[in-house]
Amino acid sequence: MSRYLAIFRTFARACLVRDMTFRANFLLECLTSLGWMSMNLAFYLLVFTFTPEIGAGSGWTKAPFFAFVGTGLIVNSIVQALFMPSAEELTEMVRTGGLDAVLVQPLDAQFLVSMHRVDFSSFANGLVGVGLVAWAVPRLEHAPGPIAWLVYPLTILCGVAILYGLVIMLAAATILMGRNQSLYDFWFYLTNFSRYPAEIYAGPWGGPLRAVCTFVIPILLVVNVPARVLARPLAGEAWWAVVTALLAACASLAVSRAVFQAALARYRSASS
Amino acid sequence: MSGRSVPLEPDRHVASPRLLEGLRVWCTMLAICLEERLVYRGDFLLGTAMRFLPIVTQIFLWTAVFSATSRADIAGYTRDDVVAYYLLTMLTRAFSSMPGLAGGIARSIRDGSIKKFLVQPVDFIGFLLAARVAHKLVYYAVAIVPFAAVFLLCRGYFPPPPDAPTVLVFLASLVLAFLLGFFMEATLGMLGFWVLEVSSIVFGYMLVQYLLSGHMFPIDMLAGIPTGIPGVNVADLVQWLPFGYTAYFPAAVWLGKIEGEELFRALAVEVGWVVVMAIACRAAWHRGTRRYGAFGG
Amino acid sequence: MDNSASRSKSESTPVIEVEGLAKEYRVHDKPEGLAASVRSLFHRTSRVVEALRGVDLRVGRGEFVALLGPNGAGKTTFLKLLSGIITPSRGTARVLGHVPWVRENEFRRRFALVMGQRNQLWWDLPAAESFRLHREIYRIEPSRFTRVRDELVDLLGVRQLVLQPVRELSLGERMKLELVAALLHEPEVLFLDEPTIGLDVVAQHTIHAFLRHVQAERRVTVMLTTHYMKDVAALCERVIVITHGDILYDGSLADIVDRFTTHKIVTLDLDEVPSPARVARYGFPCEVRGPRVVLRVDRGRIAEVLPDILRDEGVRDVSVEDVPLEEIVAELFRSTRTRPVGAPAGAAP
């Protein structure tokens, strides 16, 4: 374990050195993600000029909603920074045979494939997320208690684990199919479902959709559970949500690991 | 049999060589585009279908917004109007979006492959336009399946179809949206003659485009936001900019949001922007290639 | 085909042991042309390609083996199977007593793979950073790491390049650093896939000398694929020729010349320009350019022909050589090319 930490530190260090070598590019990437994020914030602000709440009786008024958005930014920036750049590079590695070099090293292939690159610019959004949460918390009706503050980071980790499992499944699909552009689009469209409170998925279509996105592909638990822990009193049903998120995180890690191993056994390697 | 094997022998067509030749080149291009699509058909169908997914969340979001507010409409849009609006912008963006155009031009300037067009007897902008038309036609030929399915499924959200003249204006606005999108992106790409890294400019353009084209929300919803100038709100300003014509305008025409005199003014503004951008594009090409020739690639 | 010779030659405990190793791929045909791609919407044709068709092999400790064969013969597939990158369709293999495709860490710590066409160092960083990473991955003791690194770097004369970003280096310099990285953990088996591809002669020589030294010093078992006969002549005592997924020849480099050539090349510098008919008495004239004549003479007749030539012609200079290795190998590759390739599913090869 400590060896893996040491290796990860080496990776992170190398990426930081690289980012600092191309500083202008790094700043541009920070601006890029900040730009998209502020567009979305502007949209939410506009929506709140028309309505006091998103979903009648849902309780997602302005302050809780922005706590939700901030939590989403934190979770996503962690995934974007730590796992996505490596996974995106995987297509190239499969195409050029770079994956071969990974497979001959005495190291867990999943670790190398998912963590060899760190994108520090993605943390910019996470910082804004922290800022949003800090702005929203004092404005909440129910101030989160000490237990909520303990459970909050835990559920954020669950969210990260669920998304990590999805990234690994994508990586497995890439190894099997050799290319994956639509798959990455699919990832973004899928995580899109996690961007709003689960309550909006109501009615004859929304109910089943919500069930699928909670229990089959647990994407709705990613942001909803931690945001709820922060913005709502932590009692009764809320604990069930936390337990569900924990179980979903474990399942996501286990299933994706199995799928990834199966994919590696079928790896064809690019011909040279 | 193969579209690729169409021979290009201009000498044979004495009657009207240029036109026929152009047509043949274009047919070849069309066939190759179609082939490409068919090879990656799985990716392509999946990709097109997936583009509707964000709309699903948008519909649920707006349904939730309407459920919590006491008003029947927001800026003149009922809940059904909003759904119809988002679906229509999908359609309009299928005309106006030009994936890879600016980036592709900038790249070929950077890596020098643009030289090919300086040497060959082909008009670069004409070539790009023809390629784009071929590309789009093929796209529609395949994408019509998921589009038709979604529109049929959601037909309940649409108001009764507008009268024939409005439909004609709608169709015209789609074609204009295509041209406007093309010339704007092509001009951006030509900036590659002066700036090494165009991607940051393209990125800025996409941000503005995303916010002001109506892709994110109907831009007349901005009418409630004052600009500071008395009597003028943000929506009033935005309608003079080109962006709205690539997503908002055709959808608004179909939904009957813009009528009468206003409609003609908007159409005139759009035509104006198409002309301006076409001239800008050509000017950029002329100045750019002159500069390129002077400094060497 | 004929493995008995090599089997008796290898040592008692083989480092590499392969039996009936086969790899098949299913490939989908991507048709060209519009009509064909429309047809393929409904019906996709695929066929099985046999990259390797049941290979047997034993390699002893400290051997230096060259894998030769035309492109697509299955050399790289073979190396990938032995390094555990891909799993075989049939057959068994053991490298250092491990089944490679199980990918145990103990196994992976004991060998290295270098691919000449692929860069394994961090592109934007100095090679020293990649070396550090290797130290962590292979758990090399710091003192041993420093000793081995310094030794390798000095052997290749690249000490001053270690701190320069890899992207600023030339192909040859990069290859040398790749080799250093691959040998840092002192592997017992080294697989080299075209290590000298695209390099200039000087760099090739440096790498030859380096590999010879490393192999002699550490008794590393090396298996290399290459298209350059210079590599083979400089490094390998044993040669394996693969074509169409089969081993066609396995034996020493010297034997390959004995077995597959029937003649030698005799080059003469004469006093005067000879008539073609006259020199044709001695052998087949490949080339007659002025007073210089190149003849192909049957190996058996050399002893009787040479005295005749020296007696009857005014000879300034004479040389007798084996047919160049390149030619023999090219002939070997060609000899089986006409053989039908296994192509089920009714597709033409």
C-alpha cells in the first residue's frame, strides 16, 4: 500500500512539473473549466428569478440548491482531476500499444491505468465548490450538526467511488473495443443525470428513471446523498440514503474491478 | 461500385467543364462521407441518440420549476412550450453546429497542410462549404431516424403547426443558421494565420455561444434583466448579436414567438450577419494567405 | 520444425519453455466502397487469422536468440505472449517457471520488454524521473538502484542526457535511455522488439556492444526481433525464423548459411575485360562490369574451380564469400510465402 502511495506521489509530482513547464496552458485549462462552471451558475441564477424552489415541496430553495451544486463540483473535480485524464489517455494507449508497457510492470494494471495522470487544473472547480458550500451553509434552514460534518466527507468519498467504478468500466470497454469516443460522451451525458436533485425525476417517466439511476447505475447517489446530509436534518430516511450510498460505492468498486480484469484477459494488443 | 473510384478527368467534359467537374468532386465527397458514417454506424447512432439525454434532464428540471411556481408561464413559455423549445433547438443546432471546423482549419495552417489549397486549383472556402454540406446531408440521412422517433414521441408538447408562410420562414432560418454557423467558425479558424493557438479563442466563442444562442434557455427569458440603459433589457441587446440565430431564432419562429414586423426585422438581421461573416471569412483568407506567403509556412 | 538440434543444445533447466503455443485473432473485414458498406450493415464478414500456429521452443539461461521473419509472421505476437501481454488460444508457455499471462508480480519483476517503436519514458520530463518511477515500481533498493543506474548510463555514455526532457532527445539517445530504464531492475530475461529500428550506424554499434556486455556479464537470456541482419550477426548465436506463425528454422547462424545456400560468391579483379562466355565456365556470372566479375559457384566446386581460375586468368585480386545473410533470409521468407494461409469462413487470404 505504501509503495502504491509512493508511486502515486511520483506520478503526481511528474504531472505537476509538467503543468508548471507549460504554465500558460495550465492557466488556460483552469479558465476553461471555470468558464463552463460559471455559465451553469448563471443559468441557475436565472432559473431562481422565476421560481423560489426547484420542485414543489422538495425543499431545494436557493441556499440548499447551491449547496447541492457546490457538492457536485467538489465530487466531480476530484474525479476529473484524479481519474479522467488517465482514462481518456487509455484510448491512445490501446491504439499505440502503450498499454503493453503497463502490463509487463509488476504493478496492479488498474492502478496504473486509472491513476498515472493527475490534472491539477480540475481542482479549480472544486475550490469554487467549496466556496459555494461555504456561502450556502450559513443560509440553510437547518444548520448541519457535527455528525453531519463527519458523514459529509464520507458520502463525498462514496460518490467519488461510484464514479470511479464507472470510469473503470469505461476503461474496460475501451480495452475490448479499441476506441471509445462515444463512450466518453456517454459518460458525460450519464453524469448529467446526477447534476440535479433526485426530486425532479417524478411522474410516470421520472419515477422509473429515478429508480434505475439509484439502484442500477447509482449515479443519482453521487451528489444527492452528500448534499442531503449537509442541507437536511440527518434522521430516519437520510441514514438509509447514506447506507445505500456506502453499499453502492462498494458494489461499484467490486463490479468494475471484475469487469476490468475480464477485459484485460481479452486484451488483443495493437499490432506493431 | 465504389464512390472512391469516381475518376476525375476534367478533359472529358468539354461542354461545361467547371460545373460538371465540381459536381463530380462533390458527389465523390458525398459518397465518402456516407461510407465513413456507415463504417462507424454503431458509434454514430448511439452518439445521436445520446445527444437527447441532456434534454431529458432539462425537461425534468423545468417541470420541477413549473411545479413550484404559481405562474402558468415563464416569459411567455408554458411547460410544454419549454419542452418543445429544447427539442427544436436540437434540430436547429443540427444545422448550425460545425464540429471540428475552426479547429481543423487552424490545425492545417499550423501543420502546413493548408499549402495544398494554395497550390491546387480549388477555392478553399468553397471546398470547405461543399464538404460541410455533404457532411451534413449524410448526417441528416441517418440522424432522421432518432430525430423522428423523439419528435413523434413528444408531439404532445408541441402547439399546432404554424401556417405555411411561417413554415417557409422557419426552413429559411434553418438554412441561414447553417450558413451563419459555417462562416463564423470558418472565420475563427482563419485566425490561425495570426494566432498560433486558436483553441482558446474557439473556447471563448463556444462559451458565449452556449450562453447567448438559446442553447441553454430561451433568450427572451433575459427580458427581465436590465442592462442599465433605460428601456433596454439584455434580451433586446442579444437579438442584435449573431449567436441567437444559430439556435433560438428558428425554434422561436416555429413556436410563433416572433411574428409580423418583428419577424422580418430579425430575418433581416440574420441575413445581414451571414453577409458580414461571409465577407469577413473571405477577407481573412485573402489577408491570411498573403501573410502566410510572405512569412512562409 | 526441426527442434531436436536446439533442444539438445539448451541447458538442463530452460528459462523459456513453450509447447504448442498458438494465437488466433478474429478480424472483421472493413469493406471498401459504398455498396459494400451498406451491405455490411446487415452482414458482417469475419475470419480467423492464425498469428501463431502451435510453436514449440526451449531457450536456456544466457542464450541470445534472434527471432527473424517477415512482417506479420508472428514474431511480435510471440514476444507478447511470452511477456504476458496477451493470452494464447492454445498451448503452454513457461518463462522462468511462470506462466506469463497470469501476470504475477514475482514474474514481472524478473524480466523486461523493450519495444523499439514505442516510447515508454515520460515524454515531457527528464529520463531521471522515469528511472525514479521504475525504482518505486520494481522496489529497487536505493543503493542498488544508484549503482546499477550509474553503471548502465556510463556503459552507454548517456550520463549527460539523463536530466534533459525526453522530448528534446534524438531517437538514438532515447533508445539508449529506454534500455537503461528496462535494465534497472536487473531482469533475468530481456525481450527486445526491434531495438535498433531507425537508428544510425554509430548508435547501432553502441547498442550492440552494450547488449553483448550486459548479456555476458549478467547471463541475461535475451530474445530479440529485428529486421537488421547486422544485429543478428553481432549478437546472436541462435536464430529462429518464423513465417506464417510457424518456426521454419531453429539453429545457429552458421548453420543457416550451410543449410540454405548451395553456392558461394567469388569476386574477381582481372587484368583485362573478359568475355562472358569465358568466365561462365567457372560458375554463374551475376555481374560483369569491366574487369570485375562476380560469380556464383557451387560450394562443392570451389576447390576445383579456384586453381583453374588462378592458373588461366590474369587475376589481380580474388575473394570468396558466403551469400549475404540478408539474401538467404529473404529467400527463406519467400520460400513459404506461396503456401496457403489458413483462412476459414471462406474468405480469400
